[in-house]
Amino acid sequence: MAKKDTAAYDLIIEQIFFDHYNDGTTEFEFIRREIIAAKDTHAPELDLNPGDVPYSYRYRRVLPPKVIETQPDGLEWIIEGAGRSRYRFKLVPATRIEPNSSLVVTDIPDATPELISAYALDDEQALLAIVRYNRLIDTFLSLTTYSLQNHLRTTVKGIGQIEIDELYVGIDKHGCHYVIPVQAKGGKDQIGIVQTTQDIRFVDEKFPGMRCCAVAAQFMDDKVIALFELTLQDNEIKVVEERHYRLVAAKNIDQNAIKNYRD
């Protein structure tokens, strides 16, 4: 996104926010038409898909400082879907899911095709491919899983349109079936409550007879990948399990480490 577009997005979302906000406000809804009106006021020349403004702040961008300044201690504003062309600003407990640097790192033989590594277009695409080709979801969850669809765009009742980075289905040794929505985050992106909530609600709505395991994958330093199993408890993200994996050439795996893994 160009710098001028970034500034325009901030002005648009600020106007929408302060058109509704008063001291003590904890949530409010706004509609697509308000985005267009704010765009016409602040950036009439901008070629804009209105839905991209809330989408950007839901998943990729930090809200403008003027909006953040209204956040009470321990709370933060999120933007969630509220139906078709409707969105909701909502105050929720501030949550930061970040890799625990003190966790042990498990070395995994790297099965990523070199062509994939050479031509992946961005961190998210590369991470999803690495997780898929190295069957890290299987290793992490102790399941047999299969990638069903990438970048699934669908709708969820009460939320509207959503996008799931990658969707897996799986089965355990008892025959229990699982649906596993996976969100991929680059090193600077944050795992947030919005995407986790919509992933879980999607599974509840579309696959009511199956068990949901919401997973987040994130790049760390030194080619380490952090995997999290997440759940929602009292409207907060909770980490069920976290593991770290490093992909290395098979010949470079420490034999002593393999013995330690066995023990």
C-alpha cells in the first residue's frame, strides 16, 4: 500500500470512529456507505474498494494513534464483521499471542521443494507452503491431515465475508474427524482475536459434527516456525499448545538430538 493510501485509510477510519464514539462507548456498528462518504471527504481521487479499509485494520494494520488513545487500560479496539457490508468496532481484552522464546526447538528434515522456496511471493504464501509440504500440522497435532483449500473466501452468519488462509481436514487414531483452519503470520504480523474467532465460528457453522482445531503459524528468527493451537475462552484467545520447529537438511540433523526426542 502506497504511503498516501495509508494516510487516506487512517483519515477514513478516524472519521468513522469519531462519528460514533463518545466517552464510555464500548462498541458500535458502521456500514459500507460510511466508508464511501469518508473517502469522498478525505481522498476523493483514491480508487478504493470500500471493504478493504476495515479488512486492512482487521488483519494487517494498526489503528491510527487517535483511535488507540481512546482505549482504556487492558482493552483494545477491534473491527469485526457484523453482517453483509456491516462492521463493528468493539472493545475487547488486549491480547498478544507471541512465540515463547524459551521453548525448545525441534529440528525437522526439510521437505520443501526448492522451486517453492524460490518463487513464493510473500511471507504468508511461503509459510503456508512450508507447513503443507513438511506436514507440520500432522506433526504438531498428532493427526493425519489433508489440505482442503487455500485462501477460502466464504460467509459466516452474523459476521459476513471472511477469508481463511488454509483449511485442513484430519482424522485421529480413533476415527474422530477434525476441521483445522490455519492462519499464517509473518514475523511482524500479530495473531489476533478477530481471525481466530471467525475461523472457529466458521467451523461451528459449516461443520457442526466435526471437532475444530484452530491453528496459527508464525515465522520466527533463524528459520524457526512457531505453531499454536488456539481456542476462545471468555471472549479471549487462549493458547492450548505451542511448539517450535526448525527445518534443516536431513544430513545436518544432530543424531544426539534425535535420541533426545526419543527419550
